[in-house]
Amino acid sequence: MAVELKVPSVGESISEVEIGQWLKGKGEFVAKDEPVVTLESEKATVELPAPVAGVISEVVRKKGETVAIGETIGFIDKDGKPSAPPPPSTEAARPESKAAAPKPGEAKPAEPKANGPQPARVMPAAERLMAQQGLKPEQVQGTGPGGRILKEDVQRQVTADVPIPPRAVSGGNREEELVPMTRLRRTVADRLVAAQQNAALLTTFNEVDMSAVMALRKELGELFLQRYNTKLGFMSFFVKACVDGLKQFPAINAEIRDQNIVYHNYCDIGVAIGGGKGLVVPVLRNAERMSFAEIELAITAFAKKAKENKLTPDELQGGTFTISNGGVYGSLLSTPIVNPPQSGILGMHGIQERPIAVQGQVVIRPMMYIALTYDHRIVDGREAVSFLKRVKEVIESPTRMLMEV
């Protein structure tokens, strides 16, 4: 009995997705709830689990194709048998004296090599294309799960084998690789361009002495780790500082909707995280109600999901303000781009020891540049500069957050 593999709903307002990597090919057995294929939406990449255990009997839609929510992309045969040979059992490990002797006139079967390289698994579509191009499995590098050879691997090899006319160059490797943009990357690109075209973006800068925060982390970091089983990072301080600033300057936490300004009475802070598919921005809902530990635990969980490409669309939607930490990659200064329809984004940067003047004396302090990019249509310069100054004050004297002064 064949069971349909249908594209599930992956989030509000998303009507279609792009087929990503098929994790199981035609003829392969799949257990119930085992991931079969990845689906890429404009917000995230999700895995489609098998609704039942069985054999993939048909793959209807291929990688890179756009499909609608609810559309059937494949079938699982509950009663089917895998086309691939089963894994070696204990029977194969019996002594030769117990093995069946060859019949008269029949060639003696070759003995398997226990420690030799195993032949690569070739997916059906890849096998057909290899036959057309006259390629052998050992000529193609498989990139699928377990080293399986996919159709895309064969196409890449065919492209690499096409002779390229010589050019008058100075030498060196000048190969090129054409890789289609993922749906997520295309959406990010479109939105970044739209942000530049549709908003009046301006960036203001300041610098922060990180001495007080670093001293607190040194003093309480071990106790924090023991109690909450997570490290006390810098991000929780900046989230708290931004919440404090957004309460004082609500326009930075607002958005333009049609001809109106929508003020949010809550702080949904997006935190930019590097993941398996690039930069993603999961959202801390109601950050104004979260403790330091809750913020750090949430960010740790988001980072783990991002690396495994398991962030859900709901975790990436919305947000009233964003914080991006380019300092983890070594950035000293940058101008972050606002994430529409938000009106502001804070950019954190690397911490460097620099000489500064304190009460008429030159001292060495761990300093960080911070930047606020804002939509000048809704946020005035005075508000933006004052917000960034407030963040600076709170980070340099964290007790102000507790006293609300």
C-alpha cells in the first residue's frame, strides 16, 4: 500500500517551498519519523519525516523544484522491499568449511575483502546519467548521506570534464563552479535590497568600555554555569541593555505599516546566529520578561538548532528589533542593515584593548565599538543617538539595569 509524502505547512504566509536534498532515494527503506527530504522555505530549512515505515517507491519532485504546500512529492510503499542488498549478516562470517561449495563447471565466487574500500552507493537517477555519460562510480565523488552518489554529483563531474578553451592568463587555478542560490539565500538577498531601497537608513556609532561586564563574568561566571548549566555570555547583557533603551525610546521598537506607525508594547529581540545555511535570526519572544539565564539558554538552543538546520519558521518570524554580533568573526566596525519591517538593529563588534582618557589619565581598557542602524523615516537622530548612549551607560554600569536609573 502506497502512502503519499505531502509537503506540510511550514509557517504562516508560506504557500510554497523548494525541494532540498533527498535523504532517501527510490528503493531505499525508511523508518517511521526518519527524515526523508529537506524542504527550503524563505524562512528556514525543515526536514520532512516519513509518516510510516516502508520503501520509497517513487520520487515525484526533484531537488530544486518549487512545490506548493500540501502537494505530493513522493510515495512510500508500506509493504515494499528495498532494492538495495541487505547489510551483511552473521551468516557471512561463518568459516569457509560451512560455506556452500561451487557446483561443477561454476566459477568459484570471489572472496570478499574484509578491510578493502566498499563500492559507493549510486542513486537511480545518478546511475542513469552515468550510463549516458559513460562514467564509472569510482570517477564520481559522492556527496550524499553515507557517500552516496547523487545525480548532482554526476552533473558536476560532467561539467568538470567539459574542455575549457585556454585563456591568456598569468597562471594558477581559475576554475569556476556554478551553484544555484537556495530559496533562503534568495529571500535574504531580496529583503536586504528592499531594505536599502524602501527605508531611509542611517547609522550612528559609539564605543563601550567592557571592563564592568568582563569583571562580572569573571566574578560570577562559574556560579552562573553551575546553577544554570550554561555560560554567562555578552549577549544577555546587550539584550537587557537594548530592552532598557527600547522602553525609553519606543520609536526604535516600532514599525511603519501603510501610513501608520505601530508601537509595540513588547520586545521581541532577534539575535543573528551563524548556522548551517548561513546567517539566521531567531527571535527571543518577550525579552523584557526574560532573565539572564533564560536569554543565554535560549540563545544556546537556537545556535544548536541553527547548526543542525532545525530552526522552525515560527522561531524566525516576527521580531521588533535585532542584535547582530560581528565581533565573533573578528569585525571591528560595520554598518548593519535593518531587517524590515523593523526600524533598528544594533551591531556589536570585537573587543580590543585600547588607550582611552579617564579623568585626565591615559589608561588601557577593553573597548567595543557599537553601531545602531535605524530607519530615519520613523526614528529621529536625537532618539537614535540617545538610545545608543543609553546602551553604553547600562553596559558600562550594569547595576543601572537593576535599579532602573
